[in-house]
Amino acid sequence: MAAQEEQRFRLSEQYQSLKSALHRHLIDLIDERNLDIDAMSYPQVRQLCLEQVRRYVVDHKLPVNQREVEILSTDARHELIGYGPIQDLVDDDEIDDIVVNGPGQVFVERAGRLEEVALRFMDDAHVVRVIQRILAPLGRRVDESTPMVDARLPDGSRVNAIIPPIALNGPCVSIRKFRKRPLTSEELLDNGTLNAKLLEYLQLRVRNRANLLVVGGTGSGKTTLLNLLSSWIPNAERVVTIEDAAELRLDHAHTVRLESRPPNLEGERAITTRDLVRNALRMRPDRIIVGEVRGDEVLDMLQAMNTGHDGSMTTLHANGCQDAIHRLELLAGFAGFTGSEVTLRGQVVSAIDLMVHVSRMPSGERRVLSVTEIKGMRGTDVQLLDVFRFDVDLQQHVDVRNEAH
């Protein structure tokens, strides 16, 4: 079956109705025979679905060809033991993000570009069933009393789900896929994310224990770059990583990984990033790596960088290096910092040596836009000095260290 014909078949109302009827038939059969699907192997479930779809098609004299039988069988299997219509997307390593906007709209991000795919759910209830299937093994749930949820899949992928009445156009799901293997420096060089001189400079700064802040917008590649930077930490050093959702993959001999915990259903027993940063200071770390600073942990992270934990790293949502300074000030204010603006900026200058600004370009590629040293204070302002910049016109990274000095 040609790809376009297959898409039309899968999107048709006839197919959706047939898939729904088959799903009910399989559920009834499983109940009738008292089958334990969870105890069955993958080949056994696949064979069960294929046999039952074939029998159903014959018994009901349906005008369905062999290829369509295989499609129905695969989708039936995904409904039983997978994530329904989006299972193939979850399995596709080329896809970075999956976004479901209600039952009729599914988008994916490939190579930095968002595109709609020819998939659909039957209705809102079908989307909610898949959300519950995703959340159930994680001990989480979503309902009218808890209409929003953040969770992490066993492979590290991040899931956000939000349902009506909060989501007005139907249940929405966002899945940020977790790469099974972090990108290497060679791959980032090939992609043009950075160049050889910039790579060599960053390696040297990491090995010389500079405190680093990676800044950029959502989906800009901050975590990817943080993974790369952390891969250059000498194995003799003890590293403690702290994250909301464990995404970092450090190929390092002495790593302790910590993950914050949301409150339980009673709203209690949360463990915040700030709690973990404070605890990490008691764990004799050589370096602390925080996946992202976004709240009151900013003060503790600055303190850690200022008190002998050189070579520590974190990321921050910001549109540039100057904006990052303002974001740190804003977060410190939220955290209850009561000192003067100048005092806080002095702490930032003492704590952070280097900022790396990454961005996703309009064409989808990710680039290091600038590498900026924090040189000190000039009056009441933080003095920033670019050492590398990305020239958009030339489409290449430029070493401006001679200009800077």
C-alpha cells in the first residue's frame, strides 16, 4: 500500500470505527479467556492481535486487504500494550518531540523542525486513555481535580499532559524524547553547532574548572551542550548532578545522580532542587551540575560556585548573556534575596566565569551564538566580554579573543 493511501486509510472515519470495534472485541476476548496480557511476551501479544484481527475481518466479511489487516493488527497491539496512535512516534529515534493537540492533531519535531503527522485519536476519551496508560506505571494520574501533570518515562523522556476543563480544545500531551545516546563532539562539529577552535576553548575551560552557565530558549540544545561539557570532567573528580527530570548522561566514573520529587497526591513530601543543592554541598562534591536553575535554588547554586566547588555548571532559560544576568537577579528576588542589586551582581561575578549562549535557528539548526567571559564589575554593571560569536551572515563561528583583548 502506498504511503499516501495508508495515511488516508488510517485517518478515515471507517478505519477509526473499525479500530474501536476491534479494540472492544480484543478486550472482551481477554476478559472471556482470563488472559494476563502483562505476563505475555511481545511475540505472543503480536500473534494474538494478528490472529484475532484476521478472524474478525473474515467473520464480519469486511472489505479489508492483507496490508490493511497488518496495519489494524499493529494498531490493536499498540492500544493493548503501548501508547496507542503515538507508539510508532515514541519508537522513532529521529523524533525529538511529540505534541498532541486534542484528538485530531499530532505534531513531531525532526531535526529542529515541527511538522504535522497523519495520525489521529478517536476522541477526547481516547487521548485521556493513552495519557493514563503513560502515567499509570509512574504512579501518577490526571483527572478533573488534577488536570495537569509532569512526569518522566522510564527511558528519561519528559511528559506533560493537560486535560479539560483547563485545556479548551481537548486533552494535550507533550513528550520531549530522551536521546538514548548523547551527541558527541564530532557530531556537534558536523552539525555546525560549534567549530573546532570553540570546542578546544571550552574543553580547556572545563578542565581548568571554570564555573559555566549555559543559556538559551526552550529546545535550543542547552542540555545537549551541558552533556558535552560534562563529558570533559576528569574522572578523578566526584560529580553530583541535580535535575527535575533526569536527562543528563555523564560517562564519568564517579557520578552521583539526584532528582527532585514533586508533591504526592496530598500535596506533601516534595523534594525541591533547592533541597538537593543544599544536600549536595554535604556530599563532598568536586563539582555540582544542576540541570536547570529556574527557582529559589539560584542562591544556593551561586553559593556553591563561590565556596570551593569550582567547575560547577548549570543551564538557564534566557535570550542572551545580558538577559541571563537579569534572570538571575529576578530569580534571586523570588528566592528572598534582600541585599542590594550591586551585592547580588558581585556574587554573580564571583561565582560564574563563563556563559555559553545556544539557540535554535529559524531553519531548525542549533548553534552556539556566543561564548562570553564575565570579567568583573564596571561601576554597578556586570562586565561581559565575548570571546566567540556566531556570524549569521557568514554562517560561521568567529574567534574574537584578539578583538576582546
